[in-house]
Amino acid sequence: MARTKGSPVVAQDRAIIGGLLRDIRRAAGYRSVEAAASTRGCPASRQTIYAYERGGLVPSLPQFLGLIEFFVLKAPVFDGPDAKPAIDLRAHGVAAVTRALMLPAYHVTHATDLIARMQPVHRKHS
């Protein structure tokens, strides 16, 4: 079976995903993309993070999760002017992932709908 091209991600979803990444970067204490990208272990380049945050590119779900994990668990800077305390940053990360999973861009809601429709029909035994 030939592989089909995925449906384009609507501008609103691109903007939401970019905003989620920008907000979590700032909440982790990184005022600039440059500072984040130059941090050891950052899973994306400066140009890529810029493109994600501006909505020009949409990260795959693993790329999105990798950036969230990096900012929340691997490299938060707690002394930045916009940095949140660790407990708040973790809650912010959970909220960002939850919001992203509900967007049509990642097809999770479609998958759960499909799972629900494929559930076996239980028949009463007589």
C-alpha cells in the first residue's frame, strides 16, 4: 500500500504548538532561543526551535515531547527572571503535553475515537 501524505496542520494548531513551546522555554528560565539551543543536550537547533515557535514548522510528537522534557526535566534554569519554581514548571509541562495531545495535528483524539469504535460488541449469553 502506498504511503499517503498527511493532512496539513492548520495555522491555529501550528500557532498553539509554537506558543506551548515558547511558554515552556520561558517558564524554564530561557529568555532566548539562543540560550536554550546552546545548552548542552538541547534536542533541537536554534533555527528549528525558532521555526517551531513561530509556527513555520510543526514538530513531530516525539520532537515536541523531547523539547518539553528538555525544558522541564533536563535543563531548567531556576534563576532566570521568568523562571518558574520546579513544581510549577512540571505542572506547566504536563499542561503543555495534555493540550498538544488534544490538537488535531497529532491525531491522538482520532486514534482514541478509532479505538472506541473498534471495541468488540459484547453479546448477552442466553
